[in-house]
Amino acid sequence: MSYPKDILEIKRNLLKEVSSTKLVTKSDNFNSLYYDQSKIILDARKAFDGLIPYSGLGANSTNDYFSSIDLVGGTLKTDIDCRNIDLSLSIGGRYSNRKITTDIPFFVSGMSYGSLKLPAKIALHLALNQLADDGIRVIMNTGEGGALPWEVHDFNNGNPNVEDQVSRLLKEHNLDSIDREQLFRRKYPLVVQYASGRFWKDPDYLLNADAIEIKIGQGAKIGHGGLLPGSKVTELVAENRGIPPYKSAHSPSRHLDILGPEDLVAKILELRELTDWNVPIIVKVGASRVQDDIAIILKSFADAAAIDGYVGGTGAAPWEIRDSIGVNTIPAIRLAKDAIDNYYSKRDLDDFKLIAHGGIWDSKRIAKCIALGSNGVGIGTGFLISMGCTLVQDCYTNTCPAGLTGSYEKLNIQSSVNRIVNYIKGTRIELQNIVGSLGKKRIQDLNKADLYTTDEISNLVSGLSTNASSYYNKIKNKDLDKILRDIPEITKK
Amino acid sequence: MNIKEKYIIRSSILELAETGLPRNISIDEKIKLEQKHGDGAKTQDLWNYITALGAQLSRPPYDPYREIIDLDISIGRRQCPNKVTLSMPLIIYDNDAQIDNTTLESLHSALNRLKTFENTNLGLISENRIENRNYPHFRRINKRTKILEEKVEYNTEGLVFQCNDEKSIQFLTDIRKDFDGPILVEVDNTFEKYLEPLLDAGADGIIANTIKIIDKSKNKEMHAIKVIHDIKSAINRYYAGKENDGTVLIVAGDVNNSGRIVRAAALGADIIGYSTSLLIANAAHHHEVQSDFNAVSDRICKHVMATKGELKGVPAALGYSNFYNISSADLRTSNIEASIQADIAIEGTNQTYRQIIEDFVYKYIAEEQLDLNPSQKQELVEYLLVNR
């Protein structure tokens, strides 16, 4: 991150003071400084401008368990022909008349226009169209900032306002040469987000969607609401969201009409009526009180639930909110699955689906999440990295070195399209190889028996084992008499 | 996710994005290799393994931008006639050391400005006598006899002194008769012994400097979270069956950013003895060529107000309109040691590690048909907790 000189000077002096004062003492016990040096830049920033420091992308989890959990077998490369392995995922049908079916169990998480710059949004759009031409349907989620005109309108929609908006959008980014007819031909399923900010301009946003996701929260800022810093609210972004330009858009921390379970049911029924019960409805929550939240979603008229773990990314979140709140993706899936199993222990199974988000970047992680109990996963940062994201986490500023989230750096759209296509195709092949080498035909057949863990805490949080045998051995290997002080009182019945 | 892990993730995804072909090794396998062979040993600072549970559907969050989040706290028990109210759970803490005059001037100016222009009442603990202030000052007493014998004017809203012997109890009893503001007592690793007599003698608050307590303690594996947990438990035991009449626990040392303030508050701290403002002032006055005390006090004000914003944001996101409603039930940990030290539930389980072990031991005893008395069962639990 490139900070103003003054902030760096404050930081430098704080560091000097930290290393010279008795205020902060090195702790020999925990191999760390009492003064958390990773946070020193936050103190410098706060002292400089008096504002709450933001950060982009997800929390830096100290333990996300993914590397301590592995599949029993399952290789990325195999000699077996796995091309017919079924990776499909369908969402809907529990209450909706229609389903959306995709050819892979992962999709593009919600990253809205405004949070991402237009060229990045167009690259994702064109890549998913290209994949659809190749027979691979991938879901795209709009994010909470509304849809772009070509995502929800037809080319010949006859609305001059739409044509005018498209012209201005493309012109601002020198993209006039793009074939507009091709641009308006959306070939992939679109999930639109219904978030607390209600950032959309016309009903087409909801009416032309393939599915609606009611966003209650997200992993990076659970309970905080969305945020788009004013510097990123350009006039066109503002127009697309229906908000004033260059003013930070703080969407409310909660839907003003969803305060409890009954309100969620009412909202879903309202959306169902609006869409003639056709489109699937997903409810997304940040992972915290997962069992309670999933139990509420199960009892509403939703078709699917999405949980976003602690590491789940964002364009901008208050640093301390991002790092202080949430549950990691692995335990979140475990808790959600427990809630689902509990719900269906008393009734017949139906088409309810669970989607997991947060820190899922490659095929192994996708397979682990599905084996633990989710049906599909959302990926955000992985797509950004494939387009050139350098993980500097400056997404909330206009200084993104890759030109993805805002800056004058130019993104090469064609190269980005190719990379997204490769990322998805490569991940798809790896997933098929993993499932095939595990001797299964469908990815949805993966289950907890396909997983093992390498440490005690991962066992506990994932629910894969109770560790009972390890505890048992610890006692058995020792003489119980030596463990217990009151030897004479031990008697076996 | 450290820098090495970021590199692994990025290079692995770029490999796929450039070739579209399966890789030889996954991200997790690379991270595991790095953890095994690299120097990237995981940090063991237990603060970093603790998070809070946010509010979503089952409990709606508050909105810190549009709704009032209460940070006010009063210091002074029922018997204290002149209570002090702070606008946020911070009191600037001197670390039991003399504050430089220039630093003190900047802090003094900042605290006056915060009260006047931001309506934010922050306290200051220091040994100095400070005039012309509109914020509460807690004067640290280092020479007890002088205070009692000379009957000096206190000219302060509160008093602070160290308790490390029996004489401290007598001193508190004597001074309590004389002083009608809150008296805060700083304890050390002997707090178990003196807590009850101190509260009986009328202490309004207990200050625990976690760094000092750990340094003096025999248990060097102890972390600040355990210190907070243990002292809060001792205070709760004192009030067993009764309502706490206003005793506050002030935690200093190792709590120096908003994330830790919230975690410490959830573990039982009511107020944080905050030295970061002092650090900002010292950093400027000690290391800047031309440090202007107005500019430094401006920095302190800005830092405090940003921290105040953060402290409103977190409880709101947890579904509380009052900062002090956060409790350890709102916390989860991804670390067994943290769970043991501060009785925090492990994420994904809703149980502390101790409860998990207790469940196992009871099951084991039943299966093995052992006839153990409660203390033996407890012994077995402790054995498994220690021999991990």
C-alpha cells in the first residue's frame, strides 16, 4: 500500500518508540510483541486522518484449517479418463418453479460494479459467455451494487436511456469498439443480489434475473452493511446505483424490513409473488451464529442458503470489523450441515442447497467444502487473482495496481478473459480428476468419509472426529493409578 | 494469511490461469510444505485466534451510522458519592511511569479538546498534578505516607495506588474515609489474596496490568486473556449471588487496538488502561525534529475519535446497542490454548476445550465402569488438558 509521506513518518516514529520504550515489552512466551506491529500502520492512519481504517479482501485468518484437512486420495492429475464425471449443480426447485443448473459447482461470487471497475466486470461477463459457448455454464452473482445494463436487458429493448447509459459507460473506459450486440447476449445464469442498500434502478433487475440472493451479510463485515468509499462512487457508478456521486455509500447493517424470521418469510413471499414463483431465492449470511441462521433460512421459503466465512473478501471493510468478527469457512460449513441434518431428520429431503464462500481458491478446497456438506461454492478473490490481483488489499482506494478495483492502470480485457476461462477450465479438470480418482461419478457424492484431518483442532471444528481415540490412548498408555492421586479409591465395578 | 501464503495462493492460481491445465500440487499442499520446512511458524499470540460472533438473522445488528451505540461507563461503587463517567471504555494509562512534561502537555491539550469539541470524556491516570482541565484525572499515589500525613489537597477526580501487601488494605481503609471520588487499586499476581479485602475496604475498581502480572507470575505460559478471565472470575465470585454494585475491572497492558479492546471487554474488562495515546505523543516528541504539541494533541484526538468509531462499530455488528453487553459467550476461538486459558468456546463446536474433555472423561468412566469420585474425575480432566 502506498501511504502519504506523513502517515509513513508517524508509523516510523511509532516503531522507533515501540522498540525503545518500556511500554511494550517483548514476550518470550508467545514469540510476539505485546504491541501488535501489524497494527501499527492502523494507529498511524488513525492519528493522521481520524478516520476508521478500511481494508480490502478478506481477514488474515491465523488458522483456516484448509491445509490441515485433506481428501483420502483424490489427485489433481490422473491417468483415469474423468471427462464424464458429473460436476453439475442445480439451485432451485424447493419452492421455485425453475432451477438454475450449472456445469461446475463453483461460481463467481458477488462483486459489484463500483467495487470492481467496468473492464473487470466486462472481462468476467465475456469469459462466462465464452465458457457457455464451450458448454460450461457458470453462475455470476452481481453483488449488491446493481446489474449492468447488458446483464439484465435485451439488446433491442427499445429503451433510449439504457442505450445512452451503455454508450457513456463504454466511452468512459475507451471500450467503444466492443461489439454491443455480443455484449448484450448473456449466456450464463445471473444471480442478482437483494441487499439492504437496494442499489438498483428499475424492476428489470429482479424480473430478468435467473435467481435472487437476499444478502443479509457477508463474511468480511458481518453485521456491518455494505460500503463503497466515496472516491469510488463515480458519476456512472452513482447512476447505476441510484445514489449521489462521490459520497461514500454505507448500506444499512440490516434490511430495514427484515428484523427476524417472520420478516424474512414475508420478504421472500413478496419476491416470489413479484417473480411468479419462478426464480430460485438464496439467502446469504456471514458466518457467525450459523446454526441459528441456517435454521431460520430452512424454515423460510428459500431454495438455498449461502454462508460466507471469516476469510470472505470485500471491496472495503473497516479493518477491525473484518478481523474481529466471524467464523472460518470450515466450521461454518460443519455448523450449517448440522442444522440442515437436524431439520431433515424430522422430514423428507427436498432440493435445499448450501453454498459456501470464503477463502476457497482451488479445486482441492472446493472438493473439501463439498465433502464437508456444501453443495456448491462461491469464488471471488480467485477470479481477481486470475485477472492479475496482487493481493495488496487496496481495493477500497483508487490505487489498485492491477486496475481491477479502481486506478488508472488499464486492464487488458482479452487477456483477462483468457485467464478466467483457463482458471475455470483448469479447476474443472482438476475437480473431475479428484472425484474420479476417489472412485466416484458425481461430485455431490463426496462426503465426510472422504476427508481426514492432521491435527486436533481441525478435527474438533470440522466435526470429522471427536478425537476420542486419541484421548483414550493418552489414558491407556499411562497407568491410571499414576494419573490419579487418590489411588485407593479407584475400583472397577 | 501471511505474505508467503499470499505468494503461494497467487502463484498457484496464476499457474492455472495461464495454462488451463491441472497442476501437480494444490494450494493447501504447498502451504503445508511451507509450514513444515519454512520458517513460517504460526504466531502464537492468542489474541489473533479469537473472534466474535456477528449478528445476522437470528439477532439483527445495530447500525453505528444511524443508531446510538452507548459507550458511556461510570466509575464508582454505590458508596462513592462523586462518580466519574467516561464517554468510552478507555482511560489513558501511564504504565506506572513518569510522563514527560512535553508528552503530558500534549495529552492534557488533547483531552481538553476531546471534551470541549467532541463531547468525549476520557480519563487520565498519572502521578502529576494537573491544573485547568475539564476531563477526569486519576492521580497515582506512589508515596502513601505523604498523602495521609500531610493531608494534601487531592485536586483530582480519582485516585490510583498499587496493592501488594497487607498495608495496602489499611491505606485504602484510611483514604476511603477522606476521599469521596473513585479509588482504583492496581493489583499484581497476588490478586487472589487481596481482591476480597480490597473490595470490602471500598475499592471502586481493580486495575490489572497484564504484562506486569505475567512477568511476576510463575506461570510464564499465561497470556493476557487468562489474566483478564481470572480476575473477572474472582470479582464475580466476590459478588456471587449479589448484584455488582459498580466495581469495574480496568485492564492495561497488551490491549492496544480496537480489536483487542473488544475481545478484552468480552472477557470481562470494563475499561481499558490505554497507552497508545501516550505512545503516539511520545513517538512524536522523542523522534520528530520539530514536534509541535498542538499538532501532536491533534493526532491524539484524531486517533481517539477513530478508535471511538471502531468501538461503536463492533458491538453494533454483534447486535448490541451497549458496548458493555458484550460477553465471552460472543467469542469463539480457533486455538485450543486460548480456549483453555480463557474458557472460550471453540468455533464450530459451541463448547470450550475443557467441556469437550469433561464430556469425554464422563463417557470414558461410564464405558470403563470406573468408580471415581468427583475430585478424581477432575484429576483425569486436568491430566488430559495438560498432556495435549
